Amino acid sequence: MTTVTNPYVGLVAVSRTHVINLPNVGVTAIAGGLMWFVLGFFLYALVYAAAGSLVSRQEDLASVTTPLTMLVVGTYLAFFWVEANPTNPIGIALSIIPPLAPILMPARMATGDAQAWQVILAVILTIGEIALLNALAARIYANSVMRIGSRVKLSQAWRGTD
């Protein structure tokens, strides 16, 4: 016998009894989070696409994507330091740098620690990096996709030579 539960029952019970106090999340925090999700998705998708096109076998993929994964994990760890020190100039700079901005800036925006000029600068730099990564990933892919056998070095994929 299966039991079907309605997910809204809990929300209705909480709203009627006021047992749990839910914080109000602003529309700007949600919109900012969605914007940074899209920008971060495109940025990291292009980086992983360029790296993935350097290998010809699935077994070689881990050696190429490990440094990229370490960057993401390192940014996640830096998130805790930046949130603990929101006015530190190093934390502000880290949240503006494009590979780190999609993870760090939404949190600074949600807590109200990011100024408008910092957010605008981070968005402009991230969009610029996405444009550059698009060109870079296309060139690397075009120069390495027809190679079979061993892993293609980044310098070979960039120049398009053997």
C-alpha cells in the first residue's frame, strides 16, 4: 500500500500555527541567485567543454578535469572565509574575479555585503570571460576533435599543429 502525501500540508500547518519562523527572502536575492547560476553555468560549461575536448578516451578525462574540480572546491571553501570577513578587501576582490564570482557574489548579495558597483563589475567581467572562453573552447575543440589516440596537449590544440 502506498501513501500519497501532499507537500503543501506541512507549509499550511507551519503558516497557520507559526511554529517555525521562516525568514523573508527578497526578490532581488532570488533574481541575483538565478542570474549568477546562469552565468556560472555558462562559464564552467565552457571551461569543462574545452578541457573535455583535449582527450580522446573517457579514461583520460579525470586527468583533465581534476584541476577544474579543485578550483570549484577551493572556491566553495573560500566562500566560508569570505562570508566570515565580508568587508575584507581580499574577500571583495575574490568575489569579483570571474571564476570565483558565480559562487561568492550571490552570497554577498543575499547578505547585503556587496555594493552595486561590485556586482556590476563582477557581472561585466564574468560576461567578458564567457565570451573569451567561448572563442577559446571553439578553437581548442576545432583543433583537437579530429585527433585520435593520445591526449592532445593544450599548446597543440591552440596552434592546431601535430
